[in-house]
Amino acid sequence: MPSKTETRRENLRQRLIELGEAVITEQGLPALKARSLAVEAGCSVGAIYNVFPDLHHLALAINGRTFKRLGEQVAGAVSALTDTPACERLVAMGLAYLDFASENTAAWTALFEIDMAVGEEIPHWYMAALEVLFDHIRRPVAELRPDLSPEDVEFLVRGLFSSVHGIVWLGLQKRISAVPRHEISRMITLILSEIGE
């Protein structure tokens, strides 16, 4: 049974994650500041660093929750499509990714803004959350391309993710090379529909 100190520490950890998630969702990753979080949480700045080594690790914990929500939205998009052709399932996932990014732009952007120091080990749980997302893509890709080795399927999965992510990123950031928002869905559909051709 956890001690009172451990319980308080865990409660503060969860509170900081929730408060930090709200900050990132509303204002983006750069707005995550220890002093304002401490005020919101009703604790000292030092108490934050008793729970997390630094704000970077707090941001990772928040991003882990975002990856989980993203994975759930992507999985939900194909949960009722078990008898649907693999290409259509890929398109549904790509469009779900776009929807999530559009509806949660600041939190989604924070997933890819976080800096990782050279040689810093990415936490296992963080990579596991990303792997769940890749696993949803892996199944229809393996169906569509049985001619590929497992290694090449993995390359294709990551390439498809990178392609869809790039389209969404450029579109939502309104970069010069982006397509208009209303055309992003069409572009994703065209690209993912070609995989089995």
C-alpha cells in the first residue's frame, strides 16, 4: 500500500499532467511554464521538480496521453470497417489523423515540437504509444503488399505515416507548399488509395 507521501506525490503528478495538458491544448507547448503551473496546482515550483526532473519530462507525459487519444481516434475510424478493403481502411485512418490534428492542433503540434537531446533515451512507454499508432497502419499495409518483406512493410508504414503527416502539417501550418485545407482530405485519399495498385 502506498504511503501518504507517495499518494500525495502521485496526485500532484496527475494534477500537473492535467493542468499542463490544458495549457498545451489551449496555448501550445511554449506556454508550458513552471511558475504558472505551480500557481494553478497550488504548490511550489520546487514541488514540480520533485515529481518531474524537468518540464521536458512533464511534456513527454502529456504527449503520451495525446498519442493515446490519437491512437484511439485512428482505431475508432476503422473499428467498424473489418470487412472493408484495406485501402479504404488506410484512407479512413488518414482522414481520422487529419481530423484529430485539425481538432487538437496545439496538442498535436506539441507531439513533434518536443526536443530530444542527442543520446537521450526516449521513454519506453512513449515509444509504445507511437507503436500502437503504427500497428494500426501495419495491418492493412501487410494485406495490400504481401510481396514485401517484414522489413519493407515497416519502411512503407513509416513512409505512409510521414507522407500523411507532412501533408497535414503543411496544410494546417498554411505553408507555401501546402494545399488548401478543403483539399487535404482529397490528397490523403489519392495517395493512400494508390498503395495496393
